[in-house]
Amino acid sequence: MILILFLAAFAYCGEFWHVEPGAGSMKMLSMPTEPRQAALAGAGIASPRNTGETMRNPLAGSVANSPVISFSKTEFSDNIGAGRTSMLAHSAFGAWHLTAGIESLNYDKIQGYTDDGLTTDGDFFTAGTIAAQLGVAKTFNSMSAGLTFRYANQQIDDYYEHGILFDGGVKYNLLKHFSFGAVFNNFGWIFSKADAEETVPLSVQAGITASYPLLFGFSGALSADLYRRNDSAQEFRTGLEIMYNELFALRFGYPAISNSENKALSAGFAIKLFFADIEYAYQNRAVLEANHVFGISLYF
């Protein structure tokens, strides 16, 4: 816990935080990869429910007690012209949980431009990001912790950059119905062949989730999180889940942020089968328009 608080304070006060708005590189590594995260508008950091969430939340590594393979895919609007996929595998070894994941974001061909800013006929270039990660998590009675190491590579035409990054987090369960959590994401360094100065998409997030049983086998969970990335405004994220006997869930989320263009309600659902979880999320923001996130987790 002391380590998380120290890194959070360093992020707000140190050199990693003093960057221009929007100046961060490899922003894909801040994007929700799982339908639950997307449906809750990024909230729920203290209450992960799917091992696949480990791609962004190191605390999710200790959720499952059996081997799991999770897949997810994001269908962006035509405004983006890109596709994102991820896969994560989990296995438990006694009290320790190990995860390994890979994700990629690839853009469609992008029209090139001349020095005068004019379109060059027939001149296209490509861009994309790929990242691989290894993680470890453990539960200590009412407390759990997780740490993830990530290697990322981003290419824009003939320009390449590489990142060595870390995620970490701790959570604490209190009085059965409450959980508190804090994480940092993408703490590390980015290197480029041109030795250009690049900024990591460092973020910190802390939140609380209150869960309570309802009538007729239903239960509810309300999450409230504070989130800040080093090149964007602070967000207050809220998410609501309504679940039925852990077999079905409806999810809603809303981010309260200073940029009104990015305020939008998100929603999704999950269905649990005896061997798999199937999930979906819908996001719609003014600039990006509608995004669809699909996910499936297979249990062995």
C-alpha cells in the first residue's frame, strides 16, 4: 500500500506528470480492453470480476482459481479506422496467480501527406501497437495485490518506439460489502530509435465498490473511482452492476470529466455459462462515436 501511495504521489508531483495535454504515447495501453471495464466507463477497479481485466487492472489476476483463457475484441467506429484484439491466459499455483497476455491495435492504411500538407495520391503508410505482459497476483486474507510487467512496441510508418512498463495495485475488502482499491498503470520508460523524448501513458486510479444482495436472487454493486492520466484531465468514474445469481449481469457507467465531448453513458451485459463467460459493452462518445467491445472467457 505504501508503494502504491508513493507512486501515486510521485505521478502527481514528479516529472512524469508535467506534460502537455494529449502528449502521451502508446495511448492504446490506457484503453479498456474488457467489456466490463468499458461498460462501467472504467470504474470498478476495486472489484474485478473477470481475469481478462488483468490487461489493465493487475488486481484481476487473483479473481479465478482455475485456468482461464480470455479473448476480447473492440470494433471501433469508422472515425477510427482500426481494430484491437487481446488474449490473456491465467493459471493458479497455490496462493499465487500467474497471467500472460498479448494485445494489438492496427490501423487501416493511412493516407500520406506532402510537406505542404497536401494529400499524396497513392502514398499510404501503416501504424500499430503491440504489447505483451506477464503478471503475478496474490490474496492475503482480506487484502490482495498484483504486479504486471509489460513490453510494448509502436510503429508509425518507419518510426518505431519501445516501452518497458509496469502496472501495480492493492485492494482491501472491508465488512463483506465494501472493497477499496488503488492501481497505477504504465509506469516506466519509452525509447525510440531517433532518441526523441516520448511520454508514457502513466495513470493512477483509486476507487471503492459497495456490493449488496437484493431480492429474488439479484445483487447490486456500485463503484466510484477517481482516475488521472498524466496528459489528460481528472475523471470521476461511476459504474453500476445488477447481477442475478452470478449468471447474468447488466452494467452501466458514466465518466464525469471536464471535457464534455467525452461524457457519454456506456452499457453492457454478461452471461455466465458452465464453461464460459460471454460479455458485451457499448460506448458512444461525441468524437469517437460508437464502439463495441466483445469478450469471452473459457474455463478449464
